[in-house]
Amino acid sequence: MTTMLWLQASGCGGCTMSLLCAESPGAMEMLEDAGIRLLWHPALSVETGDEVRRLLEEVAEGRVALDILCVEGAIARGPGGSGRFQMLSGTGRSLMYWVERIAPRARHVVAVGTCAAFGGVTAAGGNPSDAVGLQYDGGLQGGLFAPDWRSRGGGPVINVAGCPTHPGWVSETLMLLAAGEVVALDGYARPRFYADHLVHHGCPKNEYYEYKASAGELSEIGCMMENLGCIGTQAVGDCNIRPWNGEGSCTRGGYPCINCTAPQFEDPAHAFVETPKIAGFPVGLPTDMPKAWFMALASLSKAATPERIAKNAKADRVVVPPTLRRAK
């Protein structure tokens, strides 16, 4: 049996809500099937008060074995490094204190969501609470823990980034760990099973992207890269390959990808629905695309745009259907 403890630090609780929306299997079924025993979760467990305080002490002192520690939300270090901007009710101690005590006891430590991984939205707006991720401060290594910190199992913090993170990413990570498998990580310690993909992969707007047939308003169905701030061609995630709840993603819902799996996505220095440009070309180019090639291909694509795609891109639904090809 694999034991797991889940702590909620400075965040909105959205990653827990996302996990509860998991389907086939659901969150509780997944834990049972994987042989994971949930010791405590602040929103899902019935234990409270002294029961929880005793459990945390037993885990921190090694009397209760802990295989996986999940932390949701950023760690608020303020004021003055005390962590007292966020206290764990009934313990007289900060969340930062408990994470620092318990993490070394865990075989694996998982940062659930971008706040826990990099600071995320909690660290935005000047970061008055001095919020950081578990092992990253934005894009820099070294958050609550030093860059060379390792869990009892010998690995760094696993950053299951996303805002909120996809339920499938959490489930797959936990199942791999419970099975004793190694979770391959990318350069930001995100699981490669989703970080080796781009949000662009499988996007329903790809035909419009190919011809640079762009939407000008959020209600239009064309590609949102050119005008509406979409950076799905740069953002890691299999959101459009593994849709949320079998159906949805940001781009499928008509909203631009804002790269929520990345450090510092919360402070892009421009509105999320605006595309910064220089000389008419987007500043952020698709991953691995040289600027000269992008400019050349974009010009050719626009010149070759079929009338159907050009008209549909500026509409809120398909107004020109594909040409009907008669059998000979």
C-alpha cells in the first residue's frame, strides 16, 4: 500500500477541484486501483483538529511512513521569512513549517499545479506574500528548497504544472509513482508524458493556423495566435490530445492558450488576449521555428488561403462548408 498526504498551501484549491473532475477512472477510484491510501486531504478527509495535528506530527517524526507528499498552492514565505502569512489552523505553525518538516520524510514530493511548482498566480502582482514554488522561484531553480534538494527516493520535486493542472496529469503521475516507475522529467521537472507535447498538437484550429487565417475577436473560430495572444505553439501540454473530461480545452472553447504550465505565465507583460508584435509579426514564435522561415511561410500561407477558410475564420461558426466532391 502506497501512502499519500496532500497539503494545500497558498492557492485557490482549483487543482483539487480539477482532480475531482477526473473520469474513467474518477479520483477516488484511481487511488483505490493504484493501491494509494490517502492519509489526509484538507478538503476531502473527515479528520480534523487534534486528529490531524497528531497525524502530521507522526509523519514528520517518521512514525507513519509516507510515500508521496502532494503540495497544492505556492509556499508563502512572508512576512520576513516566517511563513506566518499562512498558518495551518489548530497547529500554531505555518504551512511552510509543515512542508519543510514533512517533505524529507516522503519518498516522492509532487507539486500539484503551477503555484506549487513555480509560484504561479499566487506570486503575481509584486508578490507581497513572498510566494515561491517548492523547488522553483518562477523560472529559477531554488524556491522553498534548494536546487540540489532531493526527496527520500532520490528525486527532485515533480512539477505537475498547470493552472489548474489536468486531472489526468495528476492521476498518471501518482499511478506511476505507486507502481514504482520512474517519472521522466523535462528541464523544469515536469512529467515528460505531457510536457513532450505542445498544446498546439491536436488543436481544432490547426487548419486555420496553417493558412494564418486569424480570428480578430474571441467569438470567431479562426486561429488566435496572430491577434488574440494564443501561444499554444509554444506551450507544453497534451490538452488537445487528452481533452479535459473527454471534451474540452481552452482553445476548443474559443479562448487562447496562455501557457499556464510554464513559469511566470501569470505576468506576461501584456493582456492575455493580445498578441505582442514587431513589424506586424508576433514576438513569440512557434517552438523551434526560425523567424525568417516563419515570416516566409506566413506570407505564402496567407496568399494560398482558400476562400472557405478565410471566411470561416472571421465567423462564429462554419458558414462555408467544404467543397462536395462527387464520386466519378
